[in-house]
Amino acid sequence: MKTRVVGIIGLVAVVAAAVFGLFVVPADLNQGDAQRIMYPHVASAWLGYLSFGVTALAGLLYLWKRDLRFDAVALAGAEVGVMFTAFAIWGGMMWGKPVWGTFWQWEDPRLTTTALLLALYVGYLLLRRLTDDPSRRATRAAIVGLVAAIDIPIVHFSVIWWRGLHQTATIGDPSKLLHPSAPPLFIIALMSMLTAFTFVWGYLMIRRYQLARIDWQIEEHGRLGRISAARRAAAANAGRAVAPALDARTEEVAP
Amino acid sequence: MNGFRQTAGVALTIARKDALAELRGKHAATSTLFFAAIVLLLFGFALGPDSRRLQEAAPGLLWLAIVFAGLLAVGRLHLIETQDAALEQLALYPIDRRAIYAGKALSGLAAMLVLGIVLLGAVAILYGIDLAGAWPALAATLLLGCIGFAAVGTFYAGVTVRMAAREVMLPLLMLPVIAPLLLAAVKATATALGGDPFGELGAWLQLLAGYDIVMLIAGAGTYGFLLEE
Amino acid sequence: MTDIGFIVAAYGVILGGMAVYAITLRRRLASLRDVSLRIRGEAAAADERPDEAP
């Protein structure tokens, strides 16, 4: 029941942070009210990256310990993460149109890196879906997740270098919020939104993990059930006391 | 360093086996080259007929063509291993997994280099690019870019070769990871062709080299897990 | 203020999306927990049955 508490805290905190960010905090001098979009946008982005770190780490732990529970954590991280990453891109686009005049900007390393992160996530989830055997799926996912995680910082830095040669001063720089000279109320708004989102993230991760475990148990049960049913049928057909020696770990026998 | 020599020997043997298979094969390699050339032609139709625009876009188009054709090439190099359970048999030998990875990556590199050189010539002809004077820089860019592509491609080809939807999964998984390589290779090529007025070439080549090293280590480190399947 | 549309779109999708996902997870967990309990009940019953082979 602790999970439910986390969820309720998250719900209340998100509502409070949203009210704060939308109605209490003043608008930005340059960006106007569009600035408010930054709070959920940045929070989503951070949680998207955090989730990917969790997925990569859980995959590494699976490769080391071969415990499928780590794989369940990796799956939870990927699904929750792809959602937050999509939110981050959506928020970035909604902010970009009023402030930049366009939905997209190639020179913003955060936006382009996040888009690539989304692509990596989608590939990871598709890879999982297309692999049936649980341990093979977990292994493949783990190594793909690791290489993808290694790629992210490389992408980020290369886009920064890419941009560095085309310095254009943009009125609305998203990193303004992280600047030490940002107005304190803005920082409070961002931090409260981030904290609230993190509680929700924790709740969603736990629930998705539980769901993954139950899914696996049902899958396993189905598989073992088919094997023992086939074994019984074979024993009955043979009409003798000796049933063929089938190791429960062998591949599925067609009924 | 007996261990290293043995590993290198194994890698070279695998690479040579792949090369022989390609040379004796059914002209799949030349088909890939023709595919790449057609892609370059189509780029011309898409972005032309203004030759100025094509010349400006040439570095990007060159590397896009290399990437698309490269996907076919590295995919095919792993496909031959699925016949007669060749990969499994390889894995049974008491050799370092990294040697197998190195061997496949080496043959991948050879294929990519051939592709790159031919396409460079094609781009020079089709888009009217003058290559003179930029030879060393172009060669370095091509080499570093192909190493990176082969390193990443060998890994993902190994992951996807046994999947049902492998033709789409290979590009889907690989292209996002290849983005920094593409970015840097195009910039390096453009800089080299433009005479490098700002002295950026070194930075881009360094980025490529760094990418190559990281990806080679990552690929070699994880490839072994694929052979357990 | 023309920015309001973008703000509503941003907050609406993000907050709404989290809520939808949370509700979906709860529903799937609830229904699968029933299945899981049933399975474990069957397994426990099967353990008590005598061996099949004559």
C-alpha cells in the first residue's frame, strides 16, 4: 500500500505545482506566458533521461546476475521513459512555436538529442516486442540498451559542436532556467514540478514493474502448462507406465 | 603477447573467409554498389537541377548514400552466418568472442571502404565536385567514418540477424546511433572540400575517432552475449 | 493572449497523458491479478492430486 501513498502524493504535488506554475509565478519578461511550459517540459525531459539510465543499468545488472526481475525493471524504465520523452518533445514544440516562431530548431542540442532518445526508446521497445523467448529478449534488450545509453552523451556533444559554428542569438534560450541568475520564483516552480513529477514517476515505475512480473508469471505458467499437458497426453497415448523423458526446459512441444 | 596474436589471427581468418565468400558470391556486392549509385542519381533528381545546390549538399548526399548502402552490406555479412548454423559453430571454438566481432567488423570495414571510394568518385562526377588537394583529408574522413559504421553495423546486424523483421529492425536500431557519425563525417567532408578556412577539420576528425573507439569497445564487449543464444 | 492555446496544449497533454497511463496501469494490474490468483489456485490444487502416471 506504500505505492498508493506515493501515487497520491504525486497526484497532489502535480496539481499544486501546476497551479503554482500557471497562476502564481509571474510571466517571463521576454517569453511571456509561454515560459510556463518550461516547467513540465524540463521536468519531463529529466525524467526521460533518468528512466533511460535506469533501463541501461537494469540491463547491465541482468547480464551480470541473470535475474529476470532486473529485466522487468528495464522494461518499466523503457515504457515510462518513452512517455516522458514524448512529453518533453511535445512541450518543447509547444514552447518553440510562440517563442521561436517554429515548432522545431536544429540548433538546440537538447531538442535534437531528446528526439534521438525517443527513437532509441522506440527501437528498444520494438526489439522487445519482436522477441518471444524471455531470456533471449532480456539479453538482447540489455545490450541494445547499453549501446544506446553510451550513444546519448556522444549525440549531445556532437550536436553542441555542430551548432557552435553557427552562433545565432535566440531570444528564448531554454537553458535560461538553469542559469544561476534566474529569478528565484522560476527556480522554485521548476523544482516543485520536478519533485512532483518524480513522485509520479516512482509510482508509475513500481506499477509497471509489478505488471511486468505478473505478465511473466502468466506467460511462464502458460508455457509450463502446455509442456505438462503434452507430457500427460504422450503418457496416455503410449499406454505404458513410462512417459518420455522431457526436460521441462526443452522447447515447447506442439500438442 | 600470445593471446593477442591468436585473437588477431582469428579475426583475420574470419575477415578473409567473408571476403572470399563475397568474391565467389552471386554479385551481391556489386548490386550494393549499383544501388548506392542509383541513390545518388535519385538525389540529383530530387534536389537538382541547380548544380550549385547539389554541390553544397554533396557531402551530405555522399554520406547518406554510404549509410543506406552500408545497411545492406553489413546486414548481408551476417546473413551468411545464419546458413548451416555457422555462427553457433564459430561460438563453439574456444576463442575470444571479441575475435569474432573483430573479424566481422573487419570485413564490414573492407566492404564500407570499397563502397565509400566508389561513391566518392561518383559524387565527384555527378555533382561536379573537385577533389584535388583534399585527398588526405578525404581519405582520413572516409577511413574513420567507415570504421565507425562497421563497428556499429556489425553489432546491430548480429542482434537483428535472427529476428523476423530484421530488414526493418537493423536500420531502425542503428540509424539513431549513427547520427553523430553522420554529422561529423559530413562536416569533415565539407570542411575538407572547402579548404578548411577555420581550421575545424581536426575537431571533426577527433570526434569521429572518439566515436570509433567508444563504439568498437562497446561492440566488442557486448557481442559475446549474442553468441549465447 | 495567443499563447494560451500552446500552454493548454502542453499542460493538457502532459498531465493528461500521465493520468491516462496511470489509470491504464491500474486497470491492467487489477484484471491480471485476478488471473494470477486463479492460476495459483489451480497450481495448488494440482499439487494435491495424485500422480498421473499409472
